[in-house]
Amino acid sequence: MGRVMIKCPNTGKLVFTGVLSAKSMFEKSTIKETKMPKCAACGKDHTWTKEQAILQE
């Protein structure tokens, strides 16, 4: 199981979205715009899409 990560638009740091996924499921997924509450890097809420995310195994 890997952690779905995005780059915080305010700090540029990679942050955990709160979503866990197997690699095969992540690759097949069609994640639409999703809200990530309270970013660990800046404390703000962000929205993200699959295209902005990476899977950290």
C-alpha cells in the first residue's frame, strides 16, 4: 500500500493526501478533483487531481 502525495502549492513540499492505494489501483483510478483538508506543510485546505499526485510506496 502506498501513500498518495501531492506538492503543497504554497511551500512546494510533498504532503500526504490521506489516501492510501495499491499501485495497480492508483494507476487505474480516475480521481477527479478531491479536497485535502489541512495541509501538513501550510495548514490550508487544497484540492488536487490524479495528474498532480504521485504514489509513494
